[in-house]
Amino acid sequence: MTASIQLNIDEVLTCIRNAIIQAHTEEDVRVRVSNCIEERILKPLGITQMGKYEYTLISGARVDALYRHVVVEYKAPGRLSRDSDIQRAKEQVIRYIMSEAGGKESWDRYLGIIISDRIAFVRYDKGSDAWVLRGPYEIRREVIIKLIEALRGLRRKSLSVSNIVTDFGPSSPIAKRTVKLLYTKLLSSGSGRTRLLFEDWMRLFKQATGYDPGKLKELKELVEEYGLSESNVNYDALIFSIHTYYALIMKLIAAEVAYLYGSGRFYRSYIAELDDAYTKNSVEGLVAVLRELEDGGVFRRLLNIENFLEGDYFSWYLEEVDRDLADAIAEIARVLSDYEIATPQLEPEFARDLLKRLYQNLVPRDIRHSLGEYYTPDWLAELMLNEVGLSLENLMKMGEEDSLKPLRIKVLDPACGSGTFIVLYISRLRRYAEEHFLVDALPNYVLENVVGYDLNPLAVLTARTNYLLAIADLLPNVRGSVEIPIYLADSIMIEERYELKGGTDVYMLRTVAGEFKIPKDVAEKPDLLRKVLDEVRTCLENKCNPSDFAQRLKPYNIDPTDADIILDLYNKLLDLERQGKDKVWVSILRNAFAPILKGKFDYVIGNPPWVNWESLPEQYREVSKSLWEKYGLAEIKGKTGLGKVKKDLSMLFLARSFDRYLREGGELGFLITFTVFKTQAGASFRSFLARNTRIHVIHDLVTLMPFEGATNRTGAVVVEKVCELDRIREGKCRVIDEVRGLNMSGVRNVVWVGGQIDPDTPLEDVLKATRHYEMVMIPLMPNDPASPWMQVTPNITNAVRKIIGESQHYEAHAGVYVGLNQVYFVRVLGRTPDGMLIVTNPPESGAKKRVRQVEARVEPDLVYPLIRGEDVGRWYVDYKDRYVIIPHNPRTASPIPEGDMRVRWPLTYSYLVNYRRELEDRSIHKLWGRSNPFYAVYDIGTYTFAPYKVVWGAIAGAITGKAVSFACAVIEPINGRPVMPDHSVILVPTETSDKAYYIAGVLNSVVVRSIIASYTYELGQYTHIIDVIKIPKFDPSNDLHRRIAELSRRAHELARCIHAGSKPSYCAGVNAGDELRRVEGELDSAVAKLYGLSEGELKEFRRLMAILSGGEVPVEDDVEVPKSPVVNVLNTLLKPDVESYIEVDVTNPSGEEVEFTYELPWGRGSFKVTEGKYRINTPPLKPGKYRGVVRWVWRGKEYTQEFEVEVYEQKGPRRPRTLLDF
């Protein structure tokens, strides 16, 4: 390998330009340009195999030139000027490649080049299954470099994911050797700087990912992967070593790209120079070349990039390099030298995939997912860019009036990770700029306006590398210094503190090197802060004493107290410099304050970290509490507190990014866990969105499972900032009431239905492979955004209100909780002659805690049949011959005293005494049962012993983000003994079987199941269901009630015919499946009648259920467009004693204005409207029902519509026992 290849790029450019100028025909171009390629490119590159000219393919077609995998088609000057000429040339090259390649699997190995007075490149993109044309471009230096790189690849290995993982992935000898060496050097290092960098990296890594090695069982995989001994492994050091290895490969690739575009006339290679330095000057030579790389000198010198590497955390290895480590690094360089590093420039999408995939292979998937590291698939990022309005089509529209407008748009990804959103957006800007001949102007705008922040040092380096790969060929057009706008910063917060000394506010950055403080007044003036930090850096480089630094601050007229704080900062940094521990801290400060320096943006987009509050470092939880409270995110049903429910950091991330980074009128689009719209943990978040933002759309992507190998529930939300939050709080935002009303009346919701999507699938293929339904999301309780949000079709937003409301007649409870299943859950082996039971307590699969298994005799009085959540289906319960010991009085539900147990049930008592220590150690017993006997069980009441119960599983179904698998059934006594549901079952007790079958019939109807599915999810089917669904009190004299009970009982009988192992005799000759479907249809109609639903509304509920469950959706009936206005009165369920409103919703295809009058018990009035919604304010009302009427005249005919307003009584407080507590 030589340090430089004597290939003069400027001479190649001149040769080809002159060849085109002198050419008149296509043949002239072919002869003259082919000579330039052979003499000026192939020979200097050492490629001895020349091209085949006028080569006849197998198909009989003749290609102008073929250089192995590069097909060149020449055209006469001027023949790439019109779109039709370009298209013909493209199609011609495609035919040549297809013919030469043979099968489709080889198409992507070829590159087509069209050369005339402009140059274009054609390649097959396997991901999108499409042929991509780049150009045609004017013949200039950057395009000639692309041509050279295409031809240089004739003797090099493709920089593909498979190749790079084979050579550098965890199974490769290079990875195992290098990571092991780095790990050993790190643990044995005596360098204070190395230790400091490692510890501060760990601080940031924990903060960014919630990393806790004690909770990551999967870390053992990492030890095995890299061939380390399992005893006493330092997992922190191992992960840091892997990150350092990955970072080094990225830096070498980035340096090669910098050499490619910044080396001037001669074509040079950084990797070649590195190997040459090691060969000539051993370890010292290698370290010298690497030090310039790690200090960022390579990028400053060649491309004027100031911040690509600036005191990088992963540069620590330079302090530890010896012969072994130098050999390993040199081997990495030698293997990399066999690659065509410029592949990313020929196909930028390729590189993005490469860096993402390399890291995904270096760290096992389970570990990355446990750390919240989910790399966004490109198709999902493309979708989000489209949804916020940054599609290429929209950019083109923006540019119609002002061609520079799209380039001036400011876009931020505040959790940029590897840079997926940013690089995809830059790709769109490039296409726009090429269409509008703005390529030369593009880099200046991109560097100023397309920005990313992340708290993970490795993510920042990856994103900077991707950013560089996306624009490296454009950087020669930038004048002056360049800053890649990807910053190592905490997007959520910079800690604030009030300094008693001097009485001023400061921003504080905590690091392992100490606390760095900057006055708030200085930090919030971006220009001043930038200049002050420049002064700090310059003085540290020149080793100024503190008094000299103080003099340099004077021209800035900084407040004396603030100047003292900055001087303290300088002294601290100077002390670190003297200890050999500086180099990174000024850069860390510059990055940390980037969120303040860069200001606000037109669009904020990304995938924030999905990390649970409990997983964050304790110190970070403490200092960020004030932000949770500031945005109202710490509230739980009117109280304030964190950690009580599983709040996700992504909620705070969205609120903070919305407030801090988005300008008024701007839009924010985030991927987020979909359950925030349904669970109690998301209640305050939903309130924040509904009260402070205009919500444009919420996407339900749960069933697609878009993240590689993950089963998280994915959603997406797009919101607009109509006013700054301070203006809303101060009552200065005039439009906010209207916006809140729109949010409450229904937010657009797109439900995606389909199977798991491969992360590499292009967006257009995802769209073809999935179904999408337009829905709306509305709060379960009217005008209460903290309540869960239902997903319903627009046609039944009014109908659902007929079914929802607090039940006054029934109450649900959780089943009994024993706290140690293996003691209480028993199997009956037989019965003794004196009537005692012989039982055993086998262990349960998956049980966390086990006790010894015994055989024992017990009295039958306290042994009951047992069911669990998994046993319950629709209309059927599968009894599995399991029993449970319940040592409680059935009449009072109280624990039986020990004295009574010893006397009346001595055998059962003796059995339980075997486990006294384990039972006393139960968490639930310590919490609630100190005064109870050691064997007491919990969540038990007289309801537990009710003879008839309606039951359903608290958790049921596959991951859909919707409770589509809700199913209930009735349980009756078995041999006179009430059946006991355990804690995974929810029950409604009844004293008669008719009432139980009636309740089950209502709950199992498609109307009610669709509502349950719409507002909760598969892990949240708790007692709230009976509170939400307004079930009329069972009246045995009511024919409809009796009919529902009869149909429900029949459905249970038919279900036994289908599911029971031993079928009842009545099943003979019955087609139970068909009959059950008929009975269910009849039952659905009866329940619809119970709630006053029309046949059309029942059809819509069936359609809703089909959409939510991903089933076959019935085709909507053709609806005749009404000729007269259609009027609906909305929001008719109100809270007592508060001012509110109802809405009159008018649909009027005629477009004619209509005058309406209304009468209500508290007043009358009139209004005129053509179409839309009109609010009628309501005074504070007492609980009850109020009748009203709306009248209007249209084309001479008078119309009247009566309606009812219900003000419902709120229940008193109840002990929260479930996931959702309404």
C-alpha cells in the first residue's frame, strides 16, 4: 500500500472537458473520453484490465464500453438536455445491465454511467426494487470524483453490510482481538485522563439509556460473543471498549471520505498513509497519524470542519497504544483498504444502512432493546417526514414562489441517534436542489438549518459520520469553517441553580470532573456565549493565566458577578489542563449549550428515548422533577407524584421539545409508545397535548411492530404549536379555546393493519402491504382529556355516548390474590374414607418463587375450584381441575382466626404451617396484613364467594394496542362450591344466574366489545370496564332483558359444545359454530335495541370491531348524499356544577345558510350557519336529564330535533386498585 496514488483529479477533469468540447458526434465522445479514462484514471490506479469497447452483449445489443461491472453509454454533446433524451438513455443503460448481469439478483452489482456534455449515473436499488437515476450533472470536480470512485471499485471490495459485518462484526477475528485488547488496556490503565473519559461516558450512557448492568441478564451474551472469561467481567468497560472499536472504524471511513473530497489535485488515501506511517515509524508513527485524526485535524485541514472530532470520549485508546494494540489497529486499516470506501458517495443510502447495521451486529439485539436502543427503520422515518409536511412534493410546492424557501426551513431531531431522520431529509433537499439548480448553495443552508442533538456519545459520532457522508461532496462549495450541526447535548434540560454567592442564576453541567457553571444571562445570549467559550478555548490553548483571561473578558461588558463565575469556570478547566485531563471539556460545554445557541425550529421530528422513569439515574430523576411538574406531567388523578405509575421519558421529551425548540406555527412529529393514549400513566400527557397543542394526527402502528425484533407498541403523533406555552398560561392565546374544542371533538387517527414489517422494507412497499383506516380519537369521558382516548369511526362518535357512563348498578372486583401460588394452588389426588382430601402443590411453570412440594390431607371445607385469566374465553371457562385453599369465612370474607383453624380445620392449618416463614415473607402480607394470620389472602370480599359471577381475564390477547380479545363468561357453583377467580381474573358478583347471563350478554356484544377495544389495551382489561359501560339494571319483568339473558345462556351452551373435552348430550346433531354465530347476531341486535341504536349504527360498530381487531372489514354501504341539512347534537353528557357546552353539528351539502332556533330549560336562542359546529353554552347544572329541542326551516319546510342532555353524578373516591382508575 502506498501513501498516495498519483492520480491528478484536475487533469482528469480538464481532459474530459476538452474531449467533450472537441467532440461532434457520439463516436467522438466515446473515443476521446475513453482515452481520458484509460490514461488518466485506470493506469494511475494500477488497473491493467482495460475496458471492452463496442462490446456485444449476449442479447445482441452493443454497449459503448464495459469495465467489468461499470457500463458506459456515450451520447453526442447536447443529447442529455431534454427529459425525453435522458429517459431514453437511462432505459438503454438499464437494458444493457439486465443483459450483462443475467439474473435480477445481480443487477445491483452494476453501475451505469451516461457521458455526454453532462454525466449521469444509473443503478438498481434492491430495497425499493427500482432503477435510480442520479443526475445528469454538469462536468465538474465532484462529479469526476464519483466517476473515479466507480472505476476504482473495479479492484476493490464493495462496502456492503454483509462484507463489513463479515470482516469487522463480533464473530470476526479482528473484532474479538481488538475489543479484548481495548478492554484489557482500559482496565489496566493508569492514565487519569482515560479514567475520566470512561467515567463521564458512563454518566451520559446511563442517562441516555437507563443502563443498569444489574438488570441486564443479556450481558452474558456479550461476554461469550467476544470470547472473554465470565468471571469478574466489568460490563461497563466491555461496552465502552465495543463502542470505542466501532467508533474507530467510523472515524477511519470518515477520514477516507475527507481525503477523497479534500485532498486537492492528487487522489490520496488516509488509510494508506496510516499503514505507511506504521510500516516506517512503528507505534510512534501510527500514534502520530491517529492523533491528528482524533484531534479533528484531518477534517479541519481538508474540509474545514471544526467539530467532527473534538476531544472525543473514544480517543482514550491513544494513551494506551502499545505494539499489540498498534498491530490490531493496523490490521483494521489494512482490511479497510481493500474496500471501496466511496460507495457511500455513489449511493448515500447505502452508508446509512451500513453504519446502523454494523452497530446492530456488534451489540446483541436483546441488550440494545433493554437499553431502549431501537433504530428507526427508514420507511418509518420517511412516513414521519411526510406527515409533518416535509415530503419532496411539499418542498416543490414551497419553492414555487421562492426557490430558496425550502432550503431556509429549520429542522431539528432532538434525539437524532444515528441520524436517520436528518440524512433522509437532506437527501430530499438534495433532490430539490438538483431540480432547481441550487446544489452549490445547498450546503450552506443545510449546515445552518438541519440540526440534531443526542446524549449518547456513540450516536453523535455515528450521526456526524452519516451527515458527512451525505454532504461531503458539497463541502468544497462552502466558504470558511464548517460545523457539522450534530451536538452531544441533553435535549430535555440543562440544570439550573440559584447561586447565593452573587445572587444570580446559573446553568450547571455535572460531569465526573466536577460541576461547570455558566451564568444564565450569558448563556441565553447565543452570540455572547459563543464568544466567551471561544475565549476560554483560546486561552487554554495559549495557557493564559487567570488575570489575562479576565482582561480578555472585559470588552464584552459582562456583569461583574457573572464574570467571576466565568473566571471560576476557566480556573477549573485550567487546573484540569495542568493535570492532563482537559482537551474535552470546552467541547463538551459547547455541545451542551447548543440547544440554547441554535434557537427554535420550524419542524421538530424524531424518535425520542422510550425509557421508563424508574430506569433513569437517581440524580437525573431528582433534577428533572421540576420539568415534569412544569408541564403537568407528574399529576396522577389530581395528585402529584412520579414513580407511582410507569411514566415514560418520551412524554417529557415531547413536551420539552415542543416548548423549547418549536416556533409558533411549527410542527412536531414524534414516534411514541401508543399506550400513552390509553393508560393511566399517560393521563397527564394526554391533557398536555389536548390543552396546549393542535393535534393533527395520531398513527396506530402497533400491529406492524416496525422496530427490528421488538414487540413494543409503536405510535406516532403530529402536533402544531399555535401559541407559546407562556402565552397560554397567561391567557394571551386567543385561539387556544377553539383548538382545545377541536381536539376534544375528535383527533384524526390512522389505524395501520398488517403483519410485522421488515425494517428494510421501502415505504411504498409498506403502504402496499398494509391497510389503513381513517378513525378519530376522542376522550372516553367528554371534555376530559386525562381519560383514555377511544379509537372510533367518525360515524359513531355520538352513538358511543349512549353506552358510556358510570354504572350505578354493578361493581367489578379483582380476583383473590394469595401472594404465593404454590402454597395455595393445589391439585386433588383423592379422598380418604373419612371425607378428607389428599392434595399436592406442584410448582407452576414460570413461577419466580418456589417452595417444596408435599402431599397432605386437608379438610374439604376451605378448598374451592379455581380459575385463572388464561381459562376464560367468550361464553366459556375451561376448568382445569385446579383448586385453591381459602382460609377465610365465606360469610364475612375475614381470615379465620388461628385458634379456630387449629380446632376446626387442623389438617389445613398443619399444611399451611409448613410454609409459615414463606407466607409471612410475602410482600402483600407485610404491606396489608400485619394484624392478620400468617395465611391470610388479599383482594377478597364477600363478593368473592358469590355463587354466580361474570368473569374475564385482566390480560388477554396478542399485542395490538387494543383490547380486541376481551371475552367474558358466567361461572356457576361446581358441586355446590363457588368458583374462586385468582388475581388475573376480574369478576362481577350476582345473586342470580339470570342477572349474570344478562350482564355477560351485554359485555360480549359487538357493541360493547368494540368500545372496550377502543379505549383500553390488551394488558389493561381491569375493573374499570364495568365503570365505563353503562349497563341498565336487570329487570326480570323486562322482555328485552330476559331475552338478552336467554341468548347469553344459549351462547354458553353452544360454546361448551365447541370447547369442552367432554361434550354435553345436547350437542349431538348441532352445528354449534354456525348456531353460535346466529345467536351472537341476534344478541347484538338485542343489545343495540337496549341502547337505542339503529341498524345502521350497529353495522358501524361491527365495522369498528373489524378494524380494531385487524379482521375483514365490511364494505360500507353506499350512502345517498342528503339533500337537506343533517343535524346532530353532540357533547350531551356533562359533568355537574361546572360551566360547559353542547354542540350542534350541521352537515349541509346545499351550501345554503340556515337559521336555527333552540329551546332548553335554562334558555333559548338562535344562530345562523351554513355547515359546521355551533356551541351552545350551558350553566352549572345539577345531576339529572334535561330535554331540549332544535328547530330550523329549509326550503319552506319546518324541521324539529329533540335531544336529551344528561348530567351524571360523580361517584365518591374509591381505593385505586387497577391500571385505570376512573
